[in-house]
Amino acid sequence: MMFTRKMKICLTAIGLFFAAAAAASAGVGAGIDPVLVRITGSSVNIRAEGSRTGRVIGRFAGGETAVVLREEQGVDTYPWSLVIARVPLPDGPVVEGWVYGQYVEPLPQGEWFGNTGGAQSLAFDAFFLATQERLGSTPEEAVQKLGKPISRNDREVPGRHDPSYKVTFTELSYPGLELRFFSTKDNRALIGARVTQGDYVLGRSVRLDAGHREVILELGPPRFQDGPVFGWSDEAGYAELQVTFSGGKVLLVDFSVEPD
């Protein structure tokens, strides 16, 4: 379905909070959980190995956002940061490589950064479509794919722009999974999925116990970090995404869509 929507997806990572707080005041340290950063300087090399002699595999123009996965301190003054980013934004491929720590600056917490559009938006849309394929785009499809829910709740409300236009919200509860659907006489869509346990998969690979790298390779670098929360959004700014990890693994997935 092609729809107008406000989308919110959440993936959260416990442990990011402590790394982010330290990084904000003292730079990104070794052994950290992933931290959202900005690349400073211009024409910053991305290398296959964390050293000045490492093979150059790409180049940042400067000002891009990236995620530092880990750092290693070598013989140089600054540590080398293993980063993952889309180069160039927003249309380039997702690249993983090493950047000299002098050119890595942790971003302030709780603010939106980065670019959308192009390949970044396509990756986000593909995530949503794949999620609908796995979980269903209507309550009936969800029951076919997942079986009978523990409970179902239907609620009819007046339309936001036209009170005579009826909107039905449906909530289905499964063990470790809450689904929400939106339906009118014209549109029906999955608008929310909250995963707290089980082996449910959103998109191609977003599931509990998935690692940071696996999630970012599918969705590209996030645009937001607030303590343990990573955030993504669509090109129009209607969509958001956030992730929680514990011990480097996804602990919670929370996705929602607010129809227009």
C-alpha cells in the first residue's frame, strides 16, 4: 500500500548510555558501545586497517554522520575508530572502515542529525515493506501468518480531518509481540510492532539479540542517539526509528506509524 503516514520505529541499546555520556565530555573511548558521531575535517580517508598505512577504501567529504563500532589505540596520538556510514550521503553504499580519531566528534544527545533521501530512504522503506511481509499489513493477514492472538482490541474513532470519516485501530497481542493496525474505507496498514521477546523478525534482520552492526548494515547509520536510543527517520521527517541493546544485542524493538 502506498500511504501517507507518520512512522516511528524504535530499536534501543542498553550500555550506549554510559558510552555516550563519557564520549560527550572526553571523546570516544576504547572498548565502547556504538556511538553516533560527526566526521570533522575534509577529505577524511576511510581505511581497511586502523593505521596510517592502511589501504584507503573510501573518503568522507566532512560533516557526515557515522557510527563508531569500536576503537583501537595504536602508535598514533589519537585512537583509530572503526566506523560504519553511508558514503556519500544519502545515495552511497554502507561502508565499514577505519578513520583516524582526530576527525571523529561525538554528537550531542537527543538531537536529530544526518541526511535522508536517496538510498537511505529506500533502505528505510524496504525495512517497512519487509516488516509488513513478515507480520501482515492487516489483522487478518497477521492471524494467517502468526496464528490466533492472545487478545484483540478494535477501536473506532472519527477521522482527524473529517469526523464523519471513520477510522478503526486494531491491536493484536502475541507472546512478546504487540501489533497495531489502521483501517479506513480506503486504506489498511500495519502501524506498530513492539517486540519484547521471541524470535520475531522485522525487516530482513532486525530481531532480538541482533548486533549493532547487523542492524546498521540493513538500515544505514542512524540520525539520532539519546542515551541508549538510536533513531532513524524517513525523508519527509514522518518516520522515526530507535534501538535498545544489552551487552551489544538488541533488547527491544518498538515500531509505530501514525497515519495522516
